[in-house]
Amino acid sequence: MKVLLAAGGTGGHINPALAVAGNLKARFGDGVQILFAGNPAHMEAKLVPAAGYDFAPVDTRGFYRGLNWTNIKRDTVALVKVFTSSITARNIVKEFQPDVAVGFGGYVSGPVIREAAKLGVPTAVHEQNAFPGVTNKMLARRVDRVMLTSEDAAGRMECKNPPVVTGLPVRGEMIAADRDACRKQLGIPDGMPLVLSMGGSLGADAINKAMIELIANKKDDHDCMFIHAMGQYGLYVPDELKARGVDVDNRDDITLREYIDDMQVCMPAADLLICRSGASSLYEIRALGKAAILVPSPNVAENHQYYNAMELVNNDAAVLIEEKDLTGSSLTSAVNELLADPERIRTIEKNARSMAILNATDRIVENILDLVPELPDKQPEE
């Protein structure tokens, strides 16, 4: 069996595809051959080969909004890439001859899945966000199967066939993590709430500034502990805290990091999260049943992070503060209100957990296999 996967641009697109590839390999071993198509200039060009899969480059470009000379030049290049990428994708499909082709989002999914469908290959897409991306919205009209993370997305796209809700893969070590063991590893005392905050690998200036005020406002309370990821552009945070009288070098209740590289430890240990509303983060929040204050990024396509967040908010599974309303004062009030009401936190945790589909990878794979006429023998169990 040959499976062609197309994904690119962000980890939110690439990681679910890698999870599916791993599941297929575990099931069928040498009976399945997997080829990834992606942009050679984006992170998939490193992540996919590092995971041990063959990679086929397809050079695609996105279009820029706003009428100015720079964008006109960029969009002219992007328009040319629409044609050249389609030719490249068609050649990949013809040469590889997949039994099924699946897109996980990003511009590269467009030409690859479109050309596969034209050539009669069974096709599917997986949409991670509550507000679907442009590429998947266009592909939904022609692919055989549309898989969704969020049920809310169904009303925002026109599908050839009824879509199915599969959920979004979450790393197994995250789901299996023991909360008490994680807290012990991080040195969190029993009964002490842990607030985990982050704004992505680069850092979110709005979240960083609000966290500076929050930590400064609570510097004498000692009613919780903080782990805050500043991001690459947030390295000013320690100095700003010191300027506000917070001696971070001599406080064991405040941990500042540039990036959290042990999320499988920190998130299970946390009692309250403060973060953006990317699809992957929100599904980890669901899977672990965590209370969260969500600050959607307003700088994303179609404002999709807001819609991701609202699905939880509408189910009383998270608290929302839009970035335009985010201040040190508003964040401090929201955190204090939740920490003072453990029962409220438990309710949010329960509601978040009820929204999770913990076997999402299996569901996605089963939907893919439904499209394959003849399946190889399964890998024998050891």
C-alpha cells in the first residue's frame, strides 16, 4: 500500500501527519510505503526526513493581502508557483502511484491533493481548526473524505461527502503522564497551584507584558507557582520583572524559560494554563482536562484561533481574554478568580476533558483505510 501525505508550514499541520504515518507503520510495517510532499523551504523539509520518511519537495507560496508594491511582487511569484507546483505535484502522483492521498493543511496540500483527485486517486483532508483554512475549504468540494478536529468546522465548509469528526492526535506520552510524578519532577509542593504560561516559540509580546504585571502583582502572595515561556523575542522579561521589584534569581516559585521543551511534563503538572489558541495546544488541553485562560492570536488567517477558543468557551471549558482586552489587570483578575475557586477549575477541567477524542490517530487512520481498495496484511504482533 502506498500513502501520499501532504502537510506543511507549521507543526500544527506536520505533527498530525507524522502521527498518522507512525500509526500506519506500526500497523503494516513494510506493507506500507509512505511519501510526504512538502515545501523545501519550510520546517517539514527537516522534520519529515528526521522522522525517517521520504520527502518530495513542492515549492508553493501563499498570497499576501493588502495592495502595495511589495505584495504585488510577492503575489506575482505566488501566481507562477500555482502553475509550477501543480506540474510538480502531478509528476509526484504519477511516479509514486499512491493508493490514497491525504492533506493535512498548508499551501502545499492544495496542488498535491488536487492533482491526486484529478488522476483518480482516493483523497482525504484533515482540518485542525474550528475555522477551516482556505486550502482545505477548496479541497473539501472534491475529496472523498473530510476529517475534522472540531465539529464547528462542518458548517464552515462545503464538502463533497458528509464530513467526519476524528479529533486531533495528541502525543501518547502527554496523555499517559502522571500528574503527581510530573509535579515532583518540577519541584511543585503538594497543594500549590502551578500556572503555566506561554506564547509560542517566538513569544507573544502581549502575553509577556501581561505576565510581567501578573507576576509583579502577586509577588507577595505566594499562593501559586509560575512557569512562563518568554519566547525568542521575550528575553526582556527577567529585567522587566526585576525593575518591578521581583527578584527572579532568588525566587523558587518563578521559573522563566525561553521555550518549554518538556511540555509532556509541564502541562500535566499545571493547574492553570495561559496560552494562545492553536489547534494542537487546545487539543492537548482537552486530552489532559486542563483549565485554561485563552488569548487567541489576532494575527492569523481568518482569525481562526478565536474560533478555536470559542468552541471551548461555549462549552464552559475555558476562559477567553481577547488580546485587545488583555492587560496585567485583566489577567490578574481572571487568574485570582480561578485560583480562589477550585470547584470552578474542576468544572472547566471536566468540560474540557469531555470534549477530547483520545483515539484520534486511530480514527484518522481508519478513515484513510476506508478509501483503500485492497489493504496489505497487518504487521504481526510480537
